[in-house]
Amino acid sequence: MALRSFDRTLHHGRCVGVALPAGEAAIDALALEGLLPEERVAASALSPARRRGWVGGRVAMRRALAQLGKTAPPILADDRGAPVLPPGIAGSISHKDAVAVALVATEDAARVGIDVELDQPRVRDIAAKVLRPEELAELDGLPAPARATAVLLRFSAKEAVYKALDPYVRRYVGFLEIAVLLSNDGTGEVRPHLRQGEGPFVFSVRWMREEGLLLTTARVGPLRRWRGASCSG
């Protein structure tokens, strides 16, 4: 599947996708063109497989920042592996072998998250491992191909939510600690079941299809700092 670069304004911020070229030399050229020297040094210390996504994600993030009229110092990683951005900017990165995506927003009241998946069913059925009973109930009666896509979409939405939630809880959140109930119009509802009782938080999640990809985004913030929105937490 040939994937193309894209640039979209989404509900949770500006999203840029970068189609990743084949071969280490092409990735090095992409880094030389789109990254700061400090970022290229950090990338050079990674294995080829990790460098591919790291470079693509930072290039996508810098392009998204430029679309918002923003700049940033070297975008390195914090102790949780998330990209470090200046105050007042929130962002997140996701990648697959052939594409990297970044989401950025002018934001100081909440965090954002993004996940990208190839829009094709997985070989293994992971529903029992990643979905709660209320999520599984939404899939009742779906034919096998549609059910596989629905499972993957909910897996992806949870990944986006976890990235936005992580700065607040700073721990691994299991798949069964969050329920994501998605609608056909690209919206969804997040119901937290956090085992350590963190919160309350306000959650927002969205999803879309983008030329062979499933793209999910999320915004999470403490209730006290996000007035006027619905509460989940």
C-alpha cells in the first residue's frame, strides 16, 4: 500500500502525516532536511528501526508546528518517551513502518494524543484482551470484517487516550482501565475505570479514515481546568 503525506486541521489540533521513504539513506536525508542538529544526533544513536519512526515523527511534528506559526527547540524525549514541547503547546506522535503522524495544538489546559493504524484487519483477534464488556457489546452482530475493523479502531482510540492521559498519571494504563464507545460520525465517549482512582478528568476522542489509515486523536485534561465540557472521571 502506497501511503501519502497529508496535512489536516482536526478537532484536537493540527495533524501532519509524513510518508516514510524506504532505506536508511533516505531516512537520513529526511532527517538532514527536516530536523535540527541536536535531533539528528539523538536519532543517530537509535537502531535503524527506531530511528525511522523517530525521525518521521519529529519531521511531522515540525511541519505541524510550522502550520500553526510555531517553532520549538530540539524536540527530544522526556522520561516517559513523549516529545518535549515548549509551554503552551501540546503534541503527540505515532508511526507505522511507512508513515509517521504528529498532532500539535496551542494548549495549556490539557494534553493531546494521537495514534495511527493501517486500515486493515489484524490476523489475530485481540478483542478479549483490549475491550471491556460494554465495548464488546457494541460489536455484537457485526460481520467478521466489520468487527475486526471496529476492534482495531477501539484499540487505536485507547492508544491516543493513553498518550494524552500519561502526563497526569505517569504510569502504564491497562486496556481494560478505559472504555471507548465510538459512533459512526467520528465521535466517541470515554469512560474511565482507572484502578488507582486518578482524576477526575475530562476526555474527548475523535476518529477518521485517511487514505488507507485509521487515525484517532484524544484530548485529556483535569476537570478543574476544562470548564464547559462534559466530564468523564
